[in-house]
Amino acid sequence: FSLKDYLDEIKEIMANSRYRNFPVLDEKGKYKGMIARRDLLGARGKNIILLDHNERSQAVDGIEDSEILEIIDHHRLGTIETMSPVFFRNQPVGCTCTIVYLMYVENQVPIEKKIAGLLCSAIISDTLLFRSPTCTDVDKEAGLALAKIAGIELEDYAKQMFLAGSDLKSKSLNDIFYQDFKRFSSENKNFGVGQINSLNAEELEKLKVKLLPFMEEMLSQLTDLNMIFFMLTSILDESTELIFVGQGAGQLVENAFHVKTQEQSVYLEGVVSRKKQLIPGLVSGLLS
């Protein structure tokens, strides 16, 4: 094994081998020592901080063997369980990075310019530059303060961000599908919801034609999911065309939003937020 190998990756190999001891080499192939099966008995799992999610289905692989130290989030409460009490901070704001900014301020930790730019970018993205119904005054104050630290002009920077996100020509369908894809569970139903925001309505329409058959293919591969939804969100119109696959998906959308679906899609005027608008609607539809 290599010094850089993770225990999670080597323990299965060790368990399926008749050998008890294995040599460990450095990056130059030089012998550094031995590791034995017994060395794994007392091995601790990774320490984890969950950021921007608290549902097991959205967590990294191996979460069940890890120790969760903290949860920082702004979504609904999900399915994560912990072995002992943890620091849990969940606030109804538009972006988790707003909470991270507040933690910097509360702990009087200076924010580096690059970090400020990253946090500000996340707030711009999540709140569609303060246009989203999820946006709060706290998000706006945080975004303005971070923009000042990062030395960026919000309107121009946001336009460049959204234009870059709207350029889908260089991205594969797989990249687009998983760019912002999350899994949810409710009423014994598992479903996934992806989203892409764009300034280009024509490009969204072209993407819809390609994405629907790809979603059908993904549903057949992701056997734990009953339905898949994808939000094609127009930033300029502040609306979403929702496309969907899976048995009962169309009926669920009709029940949730009191609309009539056509050919695996529906236009939802004023709906831009997955967290505050789409997911609550789908969950209510499952409960009704």
C-alpha cells in the first residue's frame, strides 16, 4: 500500500486476502513499514463537519463510519443521526455561506480576500443576487460586506457568474445533471432534484430536449430513486420549467402546484428556489 492510501480503501482488500501483513511504500516506492489486519481494529473513522446539508442521502460515502462534529445548514431537518450531541446551527437564510460569514464575525476572525470572494459567490448563486424568495436582509448584508472585502462590484461580478453558468456548450449532460443534484426522502419515496440557472432561455429549451432521455437513463441506473426532477431556471424571467421522470412524478407535480403537466414538464412562474418553493411543494404533494 501507499502512505497516501485511506484505511477505507485498503481494509476491504486486506479482508479478502490470505495475508496478514502488508508493506507500505512512500511516493518513491521506498519501504516505510508494515500494516497488519489487527491495526485496523482500533482505527477511528474520519471526523466530519456537514455543511449545507443534513440528510444522509446527500452526505459523502462512508458517513456511517464517521464521527460528525458539527452541522452548519439552512435546509429542512433531514435524516442524519449522531452518536452524541453535536454543534448544530441551522438558520432560515438564503445561503449557508451567510451563516459561515456570521461565524467569522462572531469569532472575530479576519476574512481573507479569496475566502470573502468564495463566500460572496455562493450567496450570489443561492439568492440569484438577492432576487430569490429565500433571500433575507442578513444575506444581503453579508453579501455586501463580503463584496467589499473581496474588492468586487456585485452587479458586474454576478452577471459574469451567471453568464459563465449559462455557457453549457462545454459541459456534458452528466456534468450538467450532477452540477447541483440532491436527493430527498419523504413518505417512503426517494427522489432527486437537480437545478441549473441560466440567462439564456433558448439554451434551456435545447437542454430540455437532451436532458429528459438522459434522466430516464439515470433513473434506471439510480435504482434507489423513485422519481427525478430537474429545474431549468431562467434568471431573467424568475421562473422555472420543471421536467421530470418516474412513475407518479407528473401526478405529484399536479397535486403539489395545482397545475396541468404536459409531456413530462410544467412551467412554474415565480418558482426559482428548490429549498423554499419546490421541495416544500413536492413534500406537501406526497402527504396529501
